[in-house]
Amino acid sequence: MNRSQQRGTSARSQARRSELIATGRKLFANTSYDALSMDDIAQHAGVAKGLIYYYFKNKRGYYLAIVEDSVAELVTLAAAGSAELPRTERIQRTVEAYLRFAQQNEAAYRTIITGGVGFDTQVQAIRDAVRTGLVITLAEAAYGRSDIPAIARLALLGWLSSVEWLTLEWLGHQELTLEIPRDLLVRMLRHTLNTIEEFAPECPAPPPDLAWRPFTGREEQPEQPEPPRI
């Protein structure tokens, strides 16, 4: 087989693997790891079970590939805000993208945050990579740069830990619209950024604007003019 043929075979193989991951993401989006057998997966994918073993070795390998693919999308979505937007709006969009991903990929999100199948060191490593990517995204949104001092990184990681568990709680109570946890988390982040500025003046918090108004549960109504007196 010449190099051109090898490249063609490799491209087809990669495309097939990506198709299987895409199918798996749909299957596992809101279904737990234990709820689907390899026979179920193969049937839904319309392939022989052996093909899944060929690409991923076992069910766990397949699931980890799905989680890694989901994580890559999460970080990409969070970082997708336009650099031309005001910093506070970029932060708001980052938080909203995170929540939407968790809502649409609940089972995978729970796996990432709670540590996977049992205590899975590989999933832990994936979660650490997510946190690193999101801290970089937040730093660039808040400060326009990613090279922040250790204390700033520590504070952002602390806030991100709150985000993870608040999001898990919200997923169990989705009678609350997405805007509520989004605005709550954005305002929590405002306090974190203000605290970072106290400890690291070289990291000034973005100036307050309308994005930081307290959430009231309803839109502010414009003041009505007094009726004319008779």
C-alpha cells in the first residue's frame, strides 16, 4: 500500500471513529454508563460490536472517547465569545455556554464532574484539563490575557468548583430557567474578581456595568410619569 492509499485509509478510519463517537454522544447524552450494553450501542450505531472493540478496545474506552469529545466541545463553546464584546458580556456568554452544554449533555457532564465510572483517574485527568481550559478562557475574558498570578488562578478555580456543583444541583431542578443560574454565577464571579483585585492589583476587575445588576426575577420596568393633576 502506497502513502496515498495509507492516507486515504487513515482518513476513512478517523471518519468512522468520529461517526461512532457522535452516535455514542447521542446515546449517552442523558443515559448513564451502566444503562447501555455494548449490544445496545452496536444496534443503535448499526454496526457489528467488533467494530467498536476495534476502535476503542472496550466499553470504557468508548465512553472515555465520548467524554473527551464532549469536553473539547465544552471548552470550545465557552471560549467562543467574540473578543470585540465588552469583557462582562464575554464572561456572561462563557457561563451561559457552560450551562447549555451541561443541560444538553447531562449524563456526560455528571460523569466529568463526579469522577466517572467509580473513581476513574482518567476521567479525573479529563476534568482537570477542562478546568485548566476554562480558567484560561475566564482569565482572557476578564483580563485580556491568560498569564495570571497563582492567587488569581486559585480564586478562579475556587469559583469554578462552585459552578460545577451548582450546575449539578440546577440540572435536578430545571424548573429554574437557565438565566437564573447564569446570572447567579456571573454575580458570584464579580465578587471573586473583586477579591482577586484586592490580592493582586495587577489583575483589576472589569468595570461594573448593566451585566452585573442584581437579578430580581423580572425585568426592570421603566418609571412611569406621574399623571397630570387636575
